Amino acid sequence: MKNSLQKKTTPYDLFDAFDDFFMPAFYDEPNALRTNIKEGENSYELELEMPGYDKDQIRISLESGYLTVSAKKETKEESKDKHYIRREISESCQRSYYVGTDISEKDIKARYNNGILSLEVPKAAPKADTSHQITID
């Protein structure tokens, strides 16, 4: 996937539209979730690696054409260990993908199994040609 900040050497690359479609909002984010994207006939399937998270710790939202996946878990332990009185561990991650404004949350299907979050995002229907002939008086 190309970094969107790189200068493009050709006026139009066929893969630019695909890359930009799934370009995360924060491309170089260190805690970005690893994602595989497969193109099907009518949809795209995203597979995100999310090991160590439970299903109830994952949130998926769609706002202004951006599909955002986030997860957060916190662990708090009280201990009488010599070194620790209390230990708190907090982990979180988030990644956003632009899927377009023609997609609604009811169109997206999500499954979580063995640390892999699978999302099925339908392809946007092609827009009808709206050009019309204008008559000259």
C-alpha cells in the first residue's frame, strides 16, 4: 500500500483508488491493527488481527464514511507483593478506514473468532450516469 503523502509519479494509477479507499486515517500509527483486505465480487473483506481482546472489548463505528475499529482492555490487580501494591495495565488500539458515505452500519457484517475480527463491507453501487442533453432554444 502506498503512503498517501508520497508524490505520485503518474497522473493516475489504477490502484490509487483502491489504496485511498482503505487508507487508514493515521497511516503511521504505531499501534495500528494489522489488516488483510480481500476483494470479492460484491464486497471487501477486512481481517484485523486482535489477539488478546475479548469480543466485548471491541467497538466498531461508522461515521462520515469512516469505519473505525477500536479496542481497549484494562487490568487492575491488588497485590501484597513486596514490589507492587497495585498494578494497572491499560492497552488500546484503533484504526480507521474510509469506506465511503454510501455505506451504512446495517450493511456491514462483523465476526470475531480466535483473535481475528472479520468485517464484510459491501462495494458501493455504481452511480447512474446523470448527464442529460440540454436542448438549445
